[in-house]
Amino acid sequence: MNDFPGSAPASAIGALLADLGDIPVVTDASVVRKRSRDFFWYSPILNEALAGKSADLIATPRDEADVIRVAAACARHRVPLTVRAGGTGNYGQAVPLHGGVLLDITALSAIEWTRPGAIRVGVGAMMNAIDAQTQPSGWELRMHPSTKRTATIGGFVAGGSGGIGSITYGGLREAGNILAARVVTLEEQPRVIELRGDAAQKVNRAYGTTGIITALEMPLAPAWTWIEMVVVFDDFLDAAQFGYEAALSDGIVKKLLSPVAWPIPSYFGALKQYCPEGKSVLIAMVAEPSVESFRTLLGDRGEITFAAPADDSTGRVPLYEYTWNHTTLQVLKAGRSVTYLQCLYPHDRLIESVRQMQEMFPDEVLPHLEFIRFGGRVTCSGLPVVRYRDADRLNEIIALHEENDVFIANPHVYTVEDGSRYKRADADQLGFKHEVDPYGLLNPGKMRSFVPVAD
Amino acid sequence: MNDFPGSAPASAIGALLADLGDIPVVTDASVVRKRSRDFFWYSPILNEALAGKSADLIATPRDEADVIRVAAACARHRVPLTVRAGGTGNYGQAVPLHGGVLLDITALSAIEWTRPGAIRVGVGAMMNAIDAQTQPSGWELRMHPSTKRTATIGGFVAGGSGGIGSITYGGLREAGNILAARVVTLEEQPRVIELRGDAAQKVNRAYGTTGIITALEMPLAPAWTWIEMVVVFDDFLDAAQFGYEAALSDGIVKKLLSPVAWPIPSYFGALKQYCPEGKSVLIAMVAEPSVESFRTLLGDRGEITFAAPADDSTGRVPLYEYTWNHTTLQVLKAGRSVTYLQCLYPHDRLIESVRQMQEMFPDEVLPHLEFIRFGGRVTCSGLPVVRYRDADRLNEIIALHEENDVFIANPHVYTVEDGSRYKRADADQLGFKHEVDPYGLLNPGKMRSFVPVAD
């Protein structure tokens, strides 16, 4: 735990409110408490640890000038500030541990410009709004989380790591996947800093502890007509093996390859009709001109039970909402007796390692893989569904994975250091935090290793 | 060697000519001999082995119906037929070993259709003409040889393997990189066969021995604005190491990464001004929005001496004409005392392996690498420039590479089996040849393992 001295006194909050002037605020405690949550309840451990945590008020800046005013006021009165957008995180990224201001940046959603292959956009822009705007001219974001329809680009960069699209482009931590970030410092005289190239990694998955992002420059990918498919297999390892071959096929353009073991598909609601009893499935998104090659590669190893052009416009449920951490959500809808892990399998003995983990925890850790590129190699991120017994057993399962070279980015802790593991950006985030947040007021308690020098 | 009984008698040629009717033919021996050559002279061994080989006549079909008439006539009179297009191959792919008809298919160059991500085109279409046609609507071929400005799509598929673009898509042998091929059989009643999906691999790098391709369906890639660059390094291994990191960076969109050791760049003609004395270079093509990330990744390890948008329209010399086998050509322009090899380095100890080969043959085998994806892994194809002593020493160098797990696709032999090695398509080409060429008349002698059953 961080040694942050505790929440701001009521007097500081009052003085701060006075400083905010006409910036819209919400002080209704029940609304503030509700907005101070995210999807941390996927973890029974975090559900307990973060229960009752709440900001004192919500401030909703209308533009970057407002952000600067809030930042200055928080610095002046030593009030914590936690940035919040869609609130779709799973580790309490947006949950204030020590009260203060919850900064809702969703109004900063303007597109500054688009060029072929790049976009510059306000931090609060919704990811599906970005795609809807850019797709008609042939472009889209390279990757997005399964929460794309409710998530913002800033929340993804500050609290995510990769997702649908990472099978082609790797994660946000790879060079070129964040082109630039503009941040406001938490100082009495806030500065605005442009971070370009690998410097932008200083805000990647830092949970908003290293400056308030106001704008992002992101690379765009060609927007293919994606065909989403359900492929069913008798055996989970067959799904994994085929997914691996498809992942390695650089001639097949794809955005998603997600093998999911039975009985997880039995929880798949509307999709269940395409998931026969007892079968494991692979959910895929393949570019339309590559579908024939994908089918040829599949041969008679599995059966395609569903294939249609992807459509995530209003009123449609895209298949990616059965993948990544939405897979877990589908099972959680039936009850909170399960939770999940985040794994990275070794790329050089991938399928053996998957088999080994499957055999080690039969009926307890249900396999769910996501093929990704990581450091230029094809491997799997795993988000297995875990039948939850207690924290001790969960930690034992984690230790057994790590002993077998399956790394765990623990989603049952809320600090950047403990939770990020292989998802951690390669940048001096701690050093940068000293520059931009000398009083340690940005989402305090989340960067465990940070101790403020200033007072 | 193939046990083909030898060239067709003059009487057969005469009867065949009569059957060709109004199909344009050339019988002038000096013209026919000239067109019966390709760039096999890169190899001193092939230069000797293939000296004086010539067709008896050139036939130039105007359409597929003409191709069928020529094929029927060749079958009827048992006259060999060798397909020839741009003649840019390096292993005598288009050199008739046993005379007969040289089939010039360059008139079959019409684009049948284009769709987002795919094109169907006549076999003789020039690759740069295809790109010129598709680039305005945002598409281009996924990959091309360094001879793109004179090569046809059919020649590339029948005699090539990969090239500029293979760092992203792998080679032609990867699933999805040839969508379909239409072939005419060499029978008295020729059939027209559509090969789709992996069946299209039956004509890949078969040197025209497995049917006469008349049309190809090829995948298209997004046409980026490519920035071509020369990056210079003090040490060749630094160029290789940086190229490897860039190759592994899935967030950086690229088409070419070619480390070339000094003194090879001293032969680079117009490009020499950007290649300082004693420095090794890396030639790169990077998508415009990824250039900043590429520069960030480079840091101060190397210096970019040239950067400009790629332009291979008439009158311009694109940087890729200093890469792949054009690198060798640049050195050969100064004299025929050198030749080259084609290597595949092991992906799991790539840089060590490159270092090992460099140290094994100092000043004799000058390193030149091309980063590619091969089976989903980043590795290098090597086309080192070899100071040629004699065939024995060359074979010794080949053996020493193979003993150290560096595979050689020997460019000093002219058969599919001996020359293709790791470039070989994964398809039953021999079995298919029995179906489409029962008399063994298609480019006889090139598929060594084929023995005709029919008479």
C-alpha cells in the first residue's frame, strides 16, 4: 500500500469547489459513489478491497483549459484527482482510493484531425465513435478492448493493454501503437507536455498516475470488411492448434482469434445456438478476402457454424463481446462463483504449455486464449475462467502458472506495479511521475513505488 | 537430370507451325536465342550449363484461346513448351533445355476485376502496371521482386518466392498469398482448370512445369505512402540488430528491411552518395505514419542519410532496386568475379547465426540480409555476395552453411527440386504434373523427379 496520508479534509474540498467556478461538478454522494466504481467486481478480492471507495465530487471539464483549472486547484489544495472515463476497467483503475476529485474527461472527445494512417483526438472520444468516423474513409483504430462500445480511447491507453487487433499489431506497449500523448501536469501552475514516440509510453497503462492525458495521437489501420465467425471443435486443443496456425499465417489478414473451451460457450447467451453442446469454439474476425484461405486452412478439422460481416453499430452485438474479458463477463452473468486470470504463455512452446495448464487444473481453470503478437512473436494471452474458492487457492494457482513460465498479470490487485507484469510499458513512468505530479495527487495509491518528495 | 529424350525433330516443329495458324510467332534464330535467356548468368555455374540453350520458336498468344491452340499443337506433335514472360528469373526458369516453343504470355495482361483486397488479372500483367492501376484506389500487390518494373505477376508466381513485402506477409508459399490460378493443360484436348485456395500452390515456383497459367487471383494490400530510407551503421551487426528489432515491431508498418555489409554499398552507383565509406547500411521502406516510431526505435544507433517517398514510376530508380537480388546485380555491374547464395537463417538464434556465418567467411561471403516472415516467424533471407573461386569452393560454402542450420536454396542449379529448398510450395506438384502434362512437355528437365508415364 501507498503511504498516502489519507483523503482531503472537507475544508480543502470546499475551497477547491470555490476555485472551480463554472466548471460543471456533481457532489450528490450517491451519484459520485456510483461513478467511482468500475468493473473491479470481476475479482472477488478487489470487490472486497475497493468496496465503498469513492471520490468527494465529480468535475467535468469542457475543454483542456478546464482541465488545467481543475489540476491547479487540486494542487493548490492538495486534493487527490482520479481520472475517469467509460469506467470499463477491471482493476479499479478509475476508483479513487483516497477521495478527492473524480475527473470525468468524456467531454474532451473532439477529433482534432485525421490523416491516412493516423488520428489525433480528445482523450474522451469513444472508441466506436472514432471508428464510425474514420471507417467510411477506409480507416479504423488498430486495436480495441472488448468494451469498445462503451470505452474511450484515453481509458484504453491509461488502463488497457491490447485486445481485438493485437494479433496483428501487438499491444499498446509496442513501438508505434501510441504516436503521441498530450498531458497536463498536477501542479499549482500546470504545464502541458507533448509526449511523442516512445515518450508517449509514459502514460501507457499508468492508470492516470503520470499526468492527465487530454489528447492522443493514434495510428490507424486499414478498415477491412471483417467477417466474424464461430468455428467449433471436438477438442479445445484442436481449437488452439488451428488458431495457432491461423495466427502464424501472415497471408491471412485477421483481427481476432479466440479459442474458448467448453463449457464456457454454454454461457454465451444469444451466441449459444452456434455453440453445440460439449464443443470448444474459436471466435475469429478475418478480412473478407482472406476468408477462403482461412476455410482452406481449417479443412475438416472444425466446423464454421456462424459467419457474417462484423457490425458493432447501435443495436448489434458484435462477436468480440464474447472474447477477451467479455468472455469472463458472459459467465459472470450466471453468478459470481467464478473469476479469471490474465496469462502470457511462452511463445516457444505455446501449445505444450497450454496443454500443461489445462491438465494441471481440470474443471477449475477453464481455458480461454487470445492469440496476440507480443514482441514480434505469436503467442497467447490467456483469460481463463477460474472457479473461485478463496484468495489462497487463487494465489496458489497463480504461483503454479508462474513456476511453469506462464506469466500472470494479476487482475486481483489494483496497483500498476503488481498488476501489469508483462503488460507494463517500457518507460520510466516513476521518474516521469515525479516531474508531473510532485505531490502525488494523481490517482494516489495506484503507483505503489511512488513516494512524493514535495510536500 | 531429367531423362527427357531430347529436342523435337524439325519435322515436328514444321507441323506445329502449320497448326498455329494466325497466332504470332517468331522463328528468327537470333531473336529466339536471345529471348530464351534469363538472368541465370548471375551464376557462373549456370552460365556454363545453360549456354546456347534455345527454343526453336516463340509463340505469342493473344488470349487464352490461343494458349489452348498452342498447347494442343505441342501435345499433338510432342514439342516441348516453355513459358516465358519478363525473363527476370535467375535460375534459368524460362530457359528451354530441349528447344521447342517459347510461349510469350505477356499479351495476356488484362485486369479481369479488382475488389477491395483482391485482383484477378491475366498472367502476363506487369507488376508495376498492376500497382499503378490499383494504387489510386488505395491498393497494391502484397509483395513483389526487386525486378517489379520489368516482371510479370505470372513470372513471379511461377519462378519467384517472395520479396519486398515479405517482411509483412511472408512468401508466396504462405496461405492466402495466392488466391487462385487458372491453368491450361498440355494435352491434345487441353483442359482449363481453376485452382483455388491451397490448390493454387501447385503452380507456385514450379517454373511452369505444372500447367500453363493464364490468370491469377492475388490478394492486395493497403497501399501506404512508403518512405524509403538509407540508414548507415558503423558495424554490420548493428544494422542487422536494428533491422531485427524493427522487424519484430508489429506497430511499425514496413515493406522492406535490408541490411547490407560494407563494401557492398560501394557498388551502389547513384545511391553511393548516401553510403559513407566503410559503413554498412540498412535500406528500408516504412509507411509514412510509422516513420517517427522507426526513428525513435533507431535512436542514435545509426544515421538516416536518405529519406523520401518511394516512387517507382517511369524514370525513377526505387531503393528496392538495391535490395534482394538487385543488390547482387549492383556488384555484378562492376565485374563477374562474384556470385551469390540464397540462405534462410534459423529464426530462434538469428543474430548469432548471422554473426557466425560472417566470421566463417571473412572477405569471401559478404553479408546481405532481407528480413522476412517465414511460417509466421521473423527471420532473414540472406543473399550474400560471394567472391567466386570455383564450383567446389562454392559447394563447400553451401555445405558449411547447411551444417550450421543455415538452409540454402541453391541458385546455381536449374531444377525445381534442387533449387527451391525452403522456398518450395507445400503442394503435390509432381502428382499434379502427371494430370496436366502427361507427356512431360512443359519446361522439360526442370522438374527432375518427373518421369512421364504417357508416350
